[in-house]
Amino acid sequence: AQITAPFDGFIQKTKVHKGAVVSAQVTELTTLIVVDNDNKVRQQIVKKSVAYEHYWVIDEGLKKGDMVISQGLQKIKPGIQVDPVKASDSKTPDNAQK
């Protein structure tokens, strides 16, 4: 995902929702849970920089197309296979089909 942030000019950076951060360490390195091409869960260490609204800006450790798990982290263990659903595609009470 890309954002345009109003700091250091208008720069585009990768962002993740703050709820996706597994270890809220004081350092700039933190852990996210990602889904690989085989739909298996793995931990990924990333370098975060600044918080912007509800997101962390990620400077290193993710590449285009990486799927980051942001909900249900307490149920996830590295190595298990999942059936990922994009956040915008998830069925919530507001957009569930009747």
C-alpha cells in the first residue's frame, strides 16, 4: 500500500496498520506476520520509521505484493496455512451480503 505523507515533503512510503505490528519495540525494528505465496504464515522483521494516522510507515523489509496479517494475530502461528482475505474484501456487518 502507498500513502502520501505530509512530512519531509510529500513522499510515498509503504504503510501497515498499527494493529499489524506484533512487537511494539522501542527500536525501529519490529515484527509483522506475513503470508507467503503458498499461503503459509511467517514472521517478517521490518524497519519502521514514523507513525502516520493509524499506520506505521515501513522503510525496509516488505516488498510489493506482500500480504500482512492485521487481525486475528493471537490465532496465528508461523508455518500454518491460511486462506487470506483482503481487508477491503472482508465481510463486515456494514458490507456483508444478505
